[in-house]
Amino acid sequence: MFPALGAACLGAAFLTAAYAGGAALAGTRDDRRFTDSARRAMYALAALLTVCVVCLEISFLNDDFSVELVADHSSTTTPTGYKLTAMWSSQAGSLLLWAWVLSLAGSGVLLATRNRLRELVPWATAVLAGLAVFFTGLMLFGILSPGADSFPFARLDPAPVEGVGLTPLLRHPAMAIHPPMLYSGYVLFAIPFAFAIAALVTRRIDAAWIRSTRRFALVAWLFLGTGILLGSFWSYNELGWGGYWGWDAVENASLMPWLVGTAFLHSVMVQEKRGMLRTWNVSLIVATFALCLLGTFLVRSGILESIHAFGVSKVGGPLLGLIAVVVVGSAALIVSRLDALRGERRIESLASREAVFLINNLLLVALAAVIFWGTFFPLISEALTGSERSVGPPFFNSVTTPLALVLVLFTGIGPLLAWRRVSAGRAWRLFWPPAAVALAAAAVLALVSDALSEPLALVLFTFAAFALAALAGELLRAASAQRALAGSGYAAAVGRVFARNRRRYGGYTVHAGLAILFIAVAASSSFQTSSDVRLRPGETASVGDFDVTYAEPSASIDTAEQRLTFGATLDVSRDGEEFAVLRPSRNFYSSATSEGVRGFFEGEATSEVGRRGGPGGDLWTAMRPDLAPLDDQIRGADERIARLVDRVAPAGAAPMEVARFRANLEGAAVQGLRERYLAEPPPVDFRVNYNPLVIWLWVGGAIAIGGGLVAIWPAPAARRRRVADVHAAKLARELGRA
Amino acid sequence: MTAPLRGAPPRDDGEDPRLGELEARKEAKYREIRDAELDHAQGKLSDADWRAADAELRAEAIEILAEIDGAERARSRS
């Protein structure tokens, strides 16, 4: 019943989105009935897609394997929490998530603007409805083209008795939240994009569209940033290669819109305050949204290799078509409106906040551009030379590091300057204290650490110290001014500074968080100690300052998860003193595609890393046991099981009984492997890393997210009124004098 | 949602869409004035620069307030 209801609602959602688009276009002829009708159709679309999501989730919870999506991505043994999040591990489920979030965000922005921007809203509604038509249509396209894997309610007949289960790699809390965060970020950038298109069409290119969609852009940026951070945390803890960022195509695809979106969030302030950069702003939001679509495309098309991609699929073509329409259509619209986009003012001085914002914008866009080039290099090289070549982390590190260095410096410079201009004398007074702190930090680091051996890292630490000192000084000056006014203590003054100007100080908090994050990236990548060692129980290896002893093996079986785990206990000492006991392990899962005991070792395996973390650094280990000594036993077990099944199971026996009999035999064989592993432990390859300051990457990220939330949070209505009244009274006095 | 299909007359809630936009512009202008005050208090702007910027911003704010007055008068007349 639920799958049928979901399918019906999806069909109705497609028709409703089409109606919303048509009514919105009719509303552009200044007929408010149609505009209101289109808005309500968007609400109806959100309700219908919510029913679709609920129906799919109920199918997961009910283990309804007649739904292909459930059979392919869940099983009776999948924990309930992961059943609920399994939806977005699939192609069709993530498309449904895209459309659902779009309908909710679209409803939200149309509710917020129902009595405003009457010229813009019908066009923006038409754009949002057009996107909803595309994504609901793409899902329904799966009915006509089964290979597309895009219809979430596709059925299997007969239904299998058991599902394949969730991909082991995705059984991690960060992975449960990471995809919806990324998709929400991608989708929410559709809101400012839609209003930018509306502003271009109607030639209403003042800052009204920016004011109405600023919060949506900030929320999108926050979701995308949080998704990227969670993805890096998952990579660090689950993938077993020892890093948090591998410059993978899909990782890059999420970083590019975040970078361009960051540029957009800065440059719209220049338009709001100074009426400048109008062409740049509409271009940035078009680029951001096109890159969001590109991120969606990369995950689904299978065009570039990535551990995050869903594999080759038919939905890549239509998505590429949508990207082409967005880019070409928007570019044509911008070119046709260049006369109206001309700014009211010019930058008065290079020593001004708007000038620094422009430089910061160029740096961010340059970063996105070089990452784009590196990501698509395999396709570019194939098109030009006929052979596919890819660039790896060394290319990305070499081209992004110089840009990132200057960017960090500018996170400190921007907040120090005022809008319009700052005189040279005042600039000197503002700049010398953080510059002195930065130089002192560089001198100390050069003297007490080996930072001089990595000059680029030392430069980054210096620039980050400048940024942090500048931001701290900025807050201190504001708190002092507030204290002088209200006569309270510093803590209360800081609280009031944030409460009075959430946008500015929320933004500064984001800058501080990112400066900390960059320090962590530089320290953990430049000063990492990494070693691959092969050990047998009792053997010791030296890795940097540490002595790592493989104390004993461990092995366990989880029948519910169909998982065999081989682990190790490592005793780690530093300078002869006990430092940590680490327990890395490697998980092997029963395979859905390969039968027998061998299937455990031919399917996907995951790593549980052993870590001892702290503010100074993180000792990280992962292991890969050498399974060759177990090979004979695995082969022998499978041969015996096959013989026994043939002998015991007579012709005509129920397939279920045969399967159960086989499963019991395989269980016993796996138990035998576990005992053999403990009795005669094979050698194990360990990767042992010491990553200095790495934890600060996520601490800095969390600070940045907190700052973003402060910037989004609206000032209390009562205080806004009071401030407005004060200014109105002042202005009235001025008016009286004028 | 089906109002235009049923031929229902347009809804008139008495709201002037211009008023909402003007209020938003006013809020943004006040924020700019406060930002300039803060920059001046923190020593980023000289007295002369601040006075010039403040006067310009206030003049723009007064224009917006006058537009709001006009829109409100037009609404009360209708």
C-alpha cells in the first residue's frame, strides 16, 4: 500500500510542479491570483513529496523488499537508524531527497515573500517550479527507463526474502548525516539563484533580491560546509587511508560551490552597502548553483571515478542538459542586462573593506577554478589527446596552497578595514598590533619547533596568527566601546557586541574558525609522521617518536551484521613510557554478490581505526591483515560446503531450507577462521600516522558553523523596533533641521 | 490553489508590497548607519570621513522614510 501511495503522490507532485510553473508564468502578467495559486501549489508539492518520503521510509522500516530500493539498500539485520538513512545511499532516494528539500525551501521562501517583491516572486516561483518539474520528472523517467534507477518506488516481483543490506562503508553516524547536509546545501542555493534570475528578467537589479534570500544562501553555505566537514571526519575515521581529504572528484565537487558561495556571501554585502558588483553577484550565484548541479551530476553520472559516486547511470545525461540550460540561459540573460547591471559607485580606495572583499572573491574563485581544472583534467586530456590522465593530490596541493595562504591573510585584513576608505595613519594603527603578534608567533615557532623546515606552513601559521590577533583585537575594541557605554564587565560587553551586530561578529567568528581550520590542515599535512609497518604479534616498530608493539590479535563475529572482524591490540610508548593502547580492526562482510566464505573477503571491507587524540596531535592506526595464510582454509571450507549441500540437500528441497543449511555451514566455517586467526595470527600491515593538531580541523569547523548560526539568527523584533525608533527619531530631527 | 481556475476575484489584503520592500531597505540603511558608527568608535574612520559617510547615509535613510510616508498615506487614502 505505501509504495503504491508513494508512487501516486510522486506522479501528483510532478503535475503539481508543472501547474505551479504555469501559474507562476501567468502571474508574471501582474495577475496576483495566479501568483498566489502558484505559491499554494508549491506548498502542495511540499506536502506530496513529504508523503513520498514518509512512504519510502515506512517501506524501509517494514523491510518491504518488494520495493527494489529497499531490497538493494537494506536488510532485516540493518539497524533501524540506518534503515531510516538508507534512502539517500541510493540514486533514486537521493533524487527524492533533492526534490523534497527543494519543495520545502521553495515553500519557505515563498511564504516569507508572499507580500513582498511582487514583480520578482512569480519569476522566482517559475524557476523553482521548473527545477521541481525536472527532478520529479527525472524520478518518473525511471519507470520508462528501468536502467535509470531513478524511480524510488520500483517494485520487484517476486520480492526477495532478504535485502542486500546497506553498504558497509556507509554504516557510520557521519555518513547518515553527511548526504542530506550536502544535498540541502546544493538545493538551498537554488533559492538565491531563482531570485537572481527573477531580478534579471524584471530588471529589478537592486539589492532587494539579495536581502530576501541572504539567509537562504547562508543556510545553504552552512549545510554544505557541515556536509564537507562530516565527510572529512568520516574519511579520517572509516576509510583507513589515513587522511581526511583526498582531492577525490566528488569531494572537489562539493568544495567548489562552497568556495564560490563563500565569495557570493561576501560580495553581496558590497552590493547591499555600496550598490557595486551587481554583474559579479548574479554571475557568482549562477556559478554557485551550476556547480551544485555539477556536484549532483558527478555523483550520479559515473563520469569520473570516485569512491563516493553511485556508479554509471542514465540520469547523468539529463542532469548535464539541465546544467547547460542553467549556464547558457543565465549567461545570455546577464549579457542582455549589462546596461541595468552597471553599478552606482566605484571603489574609492584599495584600503577599504569592499576592495578587500573583491580580492578575497578573486582568490576564492581562482581556488574553485584550479580545483575545477584538476577535477576535470581526465576528461579534458581524453578529449585533447585521446588518453585519460588524471592529476593527483600533488597537483592540487601545489596550486591551492599559495592561494589558500593569501586567503588566510585576508580573513584578518578584511575585518580591520572600514567601508569606503581608511587613511594610511589609521590603517597603520589598526594593522601593527596583529602584525606584531604574527611576527612574534613566527619567531617563536622558528625557534622552538621545526617549522622552518616547512616554509609554506610557517607562512600559513604567521598569516593565521595575524588573522586571529586581528579578530581578537576587533572584538576587544568593540567590547571596550560597549563597556564605556554601558559600564559593565567584559563578558557582558562581548555578549552585547554579538547581540547588537550578529551579522558582523558572527562573520568574524566564522573567519576565526577557518583560520584555526587552516592551521590544523597545514600542521597535519606538513608535519605528519607516517609509516607502514608489517608486524607479527610481539614485534615492535619505531614510528617517529613512538615505539609500536603488536601485543595480540583479536577476532570476533557479529551475526546480526554478518561481519567478521580481525583486530589487533597495539601497545604504544613514547620515550620509554606507556603512551596509549590502540585497537584498530578490519571488518569483512558477507557478500551479496559472491557466495561462500570467500565472499567475506571479496566484498567491501571497512576499517575501524585506533586513535589516541588530543589537542597536540592524533596518533592514528589502521590495519590490513595478510589473509594469504588463511587462503587454504577458506578454499577448503567452500569446497566442503558445496559437497555437503549437494549431498544433503535432495533435489526438490525448498530453496529457503537449502539456503539456511548453507548459511549454517558457512557460519561454522567463519567461526573456524576466527579461531585459526587467534591461534596462528598472520602478519599484519599497519599504517601508523601521527597528525599534529588535526583535531583542530573539526574544532575550527565547528566554530565556523557556530559563527554562521550567529550571523543567521535574526535580532529580536523588539530590539529591531527600538533601534529603528531611535534612528527614526534622530533622522526626524535631521529632517526638521534640513 | 484553484482560485484562478474557478474564476475567483483577486484577493485584496490591503497590503502594499512596496511598503514591505521599503521597510527592508530602511532596516538595511539603519544597519549601515550603525556599522559606520561602530567603525568610527573603533578608530577605523576619521571624524571627517565618518561625518561625510554618516551624512550621506542619513540623507538616503531620510529619502526612504519619506517614501514610506508616501506609501502609507496612499494606503490610508485607499
